[in-house]
Amino acid sequence: MYLNNSKITSVETLNGILIAVLGIPCVFHVFMIVFMLFSKQFGGSLISFAVAGFFFLLLVGSTVLIGFLILRVGKMRKARVYNSLIEEDHDGIITYETISSMTGYSLSKVVNDLIWLKSHNYLVNITVGRSSVRVDLVSDEHEFITVSCPSCSNHVQIRRNGGGRCDHCGTFMRLKEDGNVQE
């Protein structure tokens, strides 16, 4: 798994709590703005406009913060999608174009998301390169096995339940159930 699940879960929980805590005062701020502007007792006075302005600023600030938190929750959901695509890839290398076509996100969005998620340690044990995401071979020692390439006899590390590509000759290979390598 390339997802820092505990960190993502804690951030999602915190964001949900903050959205709920900020959402309730937003309703109060709207009520206070309407009350201060249209109340017969306060309506039309300079103080009522000042207080309404104060509550309007609080409303705008809370709304912007809630929007930021919602966007962050969206990135956490994307991290789960990207993780599943990386896990399902057999050779440990998946191009941005492939991710873009599988998710429907634009190429620039995929690259920016992956860089951001990696830099904030939401996705771990991967390397974000120029054109693809590569699984770090140190992610789980039991997941990889060293085999000899059937084409050039170079030693290659491949996923135990998947495959890999020879860095020397480019041959893609899979590990068969009997432990032998198949091109």
C-alpha cells in the first residue's frame, strides 16, 4: 500500500470536524446580518451597518476556510484513487497519461496532485518522475523478488504477484505461479 492511511484518515476527520464547527456559525452570521440590516430597532443606523459588516467579514472568512477544507478532502479522495491505480499496476511504473486516461483528470491535474500528495507524505514509497510514477522497491521487501531476465540474463527485481521490466533490455516479464519467469 502506498497510501499513508493513518495520516489521511486523521486529516479527513479533522477537516470534517472543522467544516461542521465552522458551518454552524455561518448560519448564525447570515441571521445576524439580516437582523441588523432589517430590524426596526437597529435598521438604518451606522452601528447596525458596522455590526452587519463585521458579521459579513466573519461569514466570508468562514466560507473561504470551509471551501479550502472541502478541496483538501477532495485531494484525500484522489489519493485513494491514485493508490489503487498504483497498486494494480504490474510492473511498478505507471505513466501520468495512463493515470489521466483511467481517472478522467487532466494530465496537469494528475501531475500536480501526485507531486502535492507525495510532498505532504499522503502517498509514500513512490517516486514521482518526469513522465511516470515509479514504485520504490524498498516499500516492502516481501513484495519483490530478484529474477534473471530471460532475454539478457540481467538481474531484475519484480513484484511477486505482478511483473517488472528489465532496466537493461526493456523486456517485460511476469512471475508464473511455479516460480519461473515468463516474458
